[in-house]
Amino acid sequence: MTDDIILPIPLVPPEIFKAVNDKKLAVFVGAGVSQIMGCMGWDELARSLVKECASIKNVADGSPCLNFREVEILARYNDHKKTITICYDIMRENGREDAFFEVLKKSFKPEEEHSSYRDIYKQLYGLRGLFITTNADEHFDNIFNRDRIVYKDFSPDDIDPTKLYHIHGSFCDRGSLIFTVSHYIDRYRDPRFKAFLEQVFAQNTVLFVGYGMNEFELLDFIVTKYDSADLRELKHFILRPFYSGEEAAFRFERSYYNKMGISVVAYQKDENGYNQLYEVVKDWNAKIKQRSTYLYDSYKEIEEVVDQYGK
């Protein structure tokens, strides 16, 4: 089937072009985007936190907070959120909460060898959408004015395409960060936050970029919010990497995501690994600039304002 072909650079779905022209594209940015810059992924962050916990002494008796066996047990967990939650609790209970945030801070630092991919966020910005990120790092922030960055108090009455929304908080404000299981539960049960997300999904075509299946609370939100009738229309999209020859895996994921109204756009990672996402976003950015009416509409709005003030 031609639909199963995995290309290095997939075609831009027509729905994405239309959403850009209609100013109805919302782009959700996940950890995979920051990883392209050399930041730690969830698995590496979890390992670093376990290592840090093993080096900390228990305040009660001076013994290591984690012995060798306990380190091995935590290393076998596939649920990184669970591991991070456990490590945070260990550090906090032993007066080393600052050590947790120091490891978190280091995980956000880009590596120099990935410097050629540093403008991934500029390329993403060229997609001209409403930008929402689950990342706590501040790499995307540099493109926005400081007063246009939202990392707490989300409201359905404040959805503005000139703003960047950190829906899991930002490292610039520790109190806003969402990183333990209890934090996630509280955030996704909050009525105003749920109304914010509901409006984003209802009014926009959504593109997910840089998400893996093990870090996707948003999928749970989609499943619980919409019934099967609402999900028949494939209105939203997710970019997912595969090796050539993994057409079966592609079909399986497509079947899984389709049930949530999300269409999988596959790209081939044989040559560049996960960094191929940069090439895909860069190519899509260029194609959208060529075919979008966005620039024409923007110039027209500027001319109308100039004419108005010139009278």
C-alpha cells in the first residue's frame, strides 16, 4: 500500500496547509524537539536522578538512600515519570530538593556537538501556529517576548497565537513545574486547564511534534474528553519516526492513534536518527512559506492599519 511508505521527508498534509491559511494550526512541542539540541531525554534524566539518589546519605542513619539492588530495580522501570517521582520524593525527604532541580537544570543544557540543530525552534516557529509545549526548558522562549510566555493559570479565555504556553510549567518558576505523578493528576483534573485544552482541540487542527508514546498525558485527555463518534474525523496529526522496513509498526501505530482522531505522519530515521525531525520541520517550514497565504494576509493587515492611521 502506498499509504504505508515511509519517506525521509513526508508530504505536508493538505489539512496543515489549510489550517495555516485559516490561522487554525496549534503545534504541541514535546521533549523530542529539545533532544535534537542535545538536551536529555526522559530516560537519561531518570538515570541521572537515580545516580544522584544513590550518592545521597539518608538523614536518619547515614546510609545511602539507594543501595545497589534498589538502583537496579529502578533501572528496570520503563515508566520514567514513576522513576522521577520516586527520586524527587527521596531527595525532598532527605533535604536535598535543590539537588533534584540541579540535575533537572543540567538536563536542559544543549550539547555543543548538536549546535547545527540549534535553530529547530526557529524552524518550528515558521509553521505559524499557536504554540503549546510540555517542555520545561526555556529554549523556545527566546523567540517570544517575555510577557507573551504563559506557564501557569491557563484559561480558555486566554488563547492567543502570539503567546507560548508551557502547560507543564517552566524552569524559571519552580512552583509551576509539573513532573511528578501527583502533579500531572492535579493539572489534568483542573477544570480551567481542561477547558483551555478543550478549546484548543475544538478550534484548531493540532500537530504534535517531538512526542513519544511514553510521555503523552495529552492522549489520556483526548480519550476521556471525546467519545468514539467525535474521533471519526482525523483532524489532528503527529510526526513519528520509523526505520525503513518498519511498515508494520507504522500501521500498528496508525491504528492506535486513529482511534483518537490523530493521523500518524511517518518519517524515515535511517540516516540521521531522531535528528531527522529537524530536516522534516525545516522542509515543511519552506513548503508552507511557498504555498501559504499567511504572508499576504499579514501584509494586507499591516497596510490596512497604515491606511487607517494615515487618514
